[in-house]
Amino acid sequence: MEVHHPHHPTHKKAWKEYITEFVMLFAAVTLGFFAENLRETQIEKHREISYLKNVHEDLLLDFQSCDNVVRSNETRLKALDTLFQKKNNQSITNEEVYYYVRNLALRSTFESSRIGFDQIKSAGGLRMVRNKTISSGIQEYERMLSSIDKLEELRERTLEKGRFKMAEVMDAVILYEMSINQIEGIMRFQPPAKADDITQKNKAALNELLNLVSIGLNTNRYLNAKLIELRKIGESLNKAIIKEYGNEMH
């Protein structure tokens, strides 16, 4: 015997139900979008603070290095003045020529701590730094760093020629004895106990050597002006970072 099941007619949704479902779906998608966007914003914010904290720490290290290099440059410039005063007065000894030239052929190089700056570059540049004062300060600081690098390269090329010229003018044994008797400090080579008659031996070569050392070290005057300006730019940048993110810098 056949059994017939009752037929239930399909319930048709009212248009209000469709609208309600659409609104709920739209709201869920929208909230998900905003939640994801908020999460990405928070991640970007965390990165920004982390990188700028490193920039802040870079700047503090740079300030110390800047002061040390300026002081070193000034010491050598004063020694250069003394060398030429003694030469002009014809009171300089052979031992003093070795002492001054050997020390003045050296240089102090400014090396910026660039952890935070490099992180910002690798993360896609300054797009994540929303504070315009900070982003423009970073750009200005890096331009000054580039200018300092070029000046130091110029000085190094000239002083390197001077160091090669020393091999022609100065006695190898005396230079070796000075090297093994170094002390701590900017002027670390001590005068030799006894030197050959370098002031008379090869006047033309000695004059060229002194010119190379003098031209190289005179770059220190421009470098110090740049380093002092760099410090001012860095201080302004650091103040802007602390003002914006002071609580997160500790």
C-alpha cells in the first residue's frame, strides 16, 4: 500500500528578511575590515615607535661621537698651528718635526650609529613616520651626514698622500720606534729620542709633506662646522621625537 506524505509548501522569505540578512552580512564584513585595518595600524604604529626609539638612541650616541671628533680635530689644528709657528721662527727641532707630522697625519672619523635610520629605510622609507617635523628632520640629518662623509673622504685622500710621502722623507727605524712607544690620547706618538737632520736632508720633499698634512688637516675646520650643525639638527629631531613619543622612549 502506498503511503503518501503530506506536502509542505516552501516558505517564502519576506523582503524584509533579505534586507536584514544583507545588513547583518554587510556589517560583519565591514567590522572585519575595520578590525583588520585597526590591527595593521597598530602594527605600523608599534614599528614606528620601535624604529624611532632606535633613532633616538642613535642620536644620543652620535652626539657623543660628534663631540669627541670635534675635540680631536681642534687638538690637531692647534698642533698644526704650533708646527708652523715653530717652522716660521726656525726654532723647530728634527725630533719635533717627526712628532708633529706623525701625529698630524692621523685623523678622527665621525661614524654615525645608524640602526634606526637603516630600519626606517628597509621598512619602505619615511611613509610610516606620520609626524612631518620628524620625517623632515630625518631627511635633513641624513643630508648633513652625506656632506660630512664627502668631506672626510676628501681629507682621507690628502692625508693618505701625506702618509706615503712620509716613507720618502722620514727614517723607517725612527718611525718604527715611535710606533712601538705609543700612548693613549689624540697625539699618541711621542717625539723620538734622537732624529736625523730631516729639516735639511730633503727640503723640497719635506715641504711637500707639510703641505699635504696642512691641506688635509685644514679640512677639519669645515668638518667641525658641519659636525656642530649636525648636532643642532639632531637635537631638534630628538626633541620632536620625545615630544611626540616621550613615554615610549624609555
